[in-house]
Amino acid sequence: MSGWDLLITNVHLATLAGGEGHGEGESHGDGYGDGYGIVRDGAIAVRDGRIAWLGPRAEAAAHGSAADERDGHGCWLTPGLVDCHTHIVHAGNRSDEFEARLNGATYEDIARAGGGIMATVRATRAVDEEALLEQSLPRIRNLLAEGVTTLEIKSGYGLDLENEAKMLRVARRVAQVLPVRVATTFLGAHALPPEYAGRADDYIDAVCTMIPALAGEGLADAVDAFCERIGFTAAQTGRVFEAARRAGLPVKLHAEQLSDQGGAALVARYRGLSADHLEHVSEAGIAAMAAGGTVAVLLPGAYYFLRDTTPPPVAALRAAGVPMAVATDCNPGTSPLTSLLLALNMACTLWRLTPREALLGATIHAARALGLHGETGTLEVGKRADFALWRIARPADLCYAIGGNPCAAVVNGGVWRMPQVAA
């Protein structure tokens, strides 16, 4: 008999364990291929912030008892959601540009007027840490209200050491003031700052010197870059990756969003955690990702907001066995999205992911894209007790409804809480 800290009973478990590949773990209960690792009328126990036991409710008493026992009222219980790609810490917004585009302004018009990413850079550089945190928290609370328990936050709107460090310090503080696990990513190679106009290689030199400084302060868990015609070349990106390797940090990449620059194959050669966007990824890039164990992070919010017409090659990624994650890409310019549930719906409706694939994409595969799949993303004994309870009829409901939020409660590291909402 075990003494547990928390026991939740009267829940249906979707463990998502054992069927992480495409087409694996399929069963046909209720007339549907589920593959969700379902335990009906189940229970789950927590000790010291980790899952200690799970199984049918009728068997719980034979295994232990808990100081805190809660009735799940027939809810479904899944792993906590993981948003593995966000730029959610920033100052200001760009709704003025959104309106201008709809009134006929072109991207070039907006850029000449001082808009685009540099507008966010100026706004972010202009505020102190407290103001930056205050502006970011409402967006983050929206995600937490939908069962997000792990969140990636990128820098990339500072573009100098002082302001990139400021962004990453704020990202670390998010995990201190809100019940969420935060993974930080240094994205210094996001855009060319105006003080380096015409000197992209010199700026990459500067980025490469920032990496060991930020790593030494414990501010970055990974390094990212924007490899694109309007970003940085594959050669420049490779220099950033070499600096990350020397600092002992894993890499990921904004790759093949607007054109095929060979970024997916490049990041896979470095056994990168993920290649993100991928609308224009080639067969060779997909093969390299499969060989390198690199996750494809799909970002339907940006595709929708930019009214893109070239979808990522989901069928080819599926056929190659590349794990597919789904994330919000929350950012002020191309995806002001603070609903991971809506991103799941978009991935299904726009790109034909199955609900099971989409849910795996916001749990175990998203955790894999952060290098955290050994800790979270499935309901398994020994993993962190991060999970969400949902008032739904079946797991597919999380991808089905548009605009609803069925989250009833969330457990973070074994601590029960009600969903966070924006003030």
C-alpha cells in the first residue's frame, strides 16, 4: 500500500502512451480507432509531484490511499498540453499593420513606414522587465486556461545582448509567477537590427558571442534561428548552430516557411530538436528529419493569419514517420494566437491531421520538440504530474469545437488548480 499526495478518481484517462507513431496503437472500441491509450472509469495518483499510479478506479484502493482525494466527475483526463513554439513575451502589438494590410497597404509599404518586426523590437527595447512581464502575462494566462502546463518562450525582439537577456529573464520569471513550466529559446538570429544594416555577417558574429554569455547565466535552454531569404542564410545559420554546440545547447530552426533554403536538412544534421513551419520543405529535408529524429512543428496560426495557400506536406511527413507537433506560434506580427485548442482545430481542418495526431502533437510530440518527452507529454508512472481535466465526451472534442474551452481543472507538478484566466 502506498501513501499518495493526490488521487483523482472517476475520470476517463487518455494516456497517449504506447501509440506515439503514425498508425500505431490503434484499437476499435466504440466503433472508432482510438489509439489514445484509454482507461475508462479510471484513477490517477500523485506523489512528490510525479505520477505514482494509474489504472481502473476499481483497483485504486488495492494500491494505496491519498491525503487529498478528488472526484473527477466523469471528466476526461489527458496529459497537460505543451505549446512548443511561442514568441509570447513581447511589448506592444501590430493591429495597426493588420488593419493597414486589409486597407490595401503592402508589406513593403509597412516596412518603409517603420513597421514589421522592427516595430516590435523598438517596443520591446523601450520597456523594462516589469512592464514586459505585465504585458505578456495576460496572453500566457489565456493558454493556461486551456490546459497548457508547459510553454516554450523565445527571445528575438531584443536583437542585442542586453535586450535579449531581458526577454529571457522575463521568460524565466513567468514560471515563478504562474503555474507553468517554461522552456526558453534564444532567437537572436531572428532579424537584422538596423544598427547592422548591410552587415549581416557581423551581426551573426555578435549573435555567436551572445550564446555563451546567455548560456553562462542559465537563461537559454536552446538556440533557434530564422533561415529564410528575408532572414539568414544556411551558412550563417550553421555558424549559429556551431556556437550553440560549443555552449552545449540544442538547436531548432524556423525552416522552409516561405521558401526552401535547406534549413530542415541543416538542423537535422545537428540532430536538432525541431524544424518549425515547413510549408516548403523538400523530400530531402523530410528524409533528413526522419534520420535525425527532428520533430516537425506545425504552426497553423501563421498559415491562417498570412492567408498562405501552400500547406506543409503532412502526408509526406506522416509517411516518413516524422513526429508532428502543433503549436500556436503566438507572436504580434503573423500569429497573434493564444489558443492552443484553436491551433489543434486548424491543424485538423486546414491540413487534415486526425484529432489523435493533433492531440499527440500538443502533448508528447511537442514535449519531444523541447527535449522534455522523458518528463511530460504522456500519462505514465514516473513522469511529472502535469495533466488537464476536460468536460468532453471523447478526446476528439479537443480538436472539434471552435471557440469553446472545456478545461475543468489542471494539475501542475502534482498541484491541483483551476484554469488561469486573463485579467
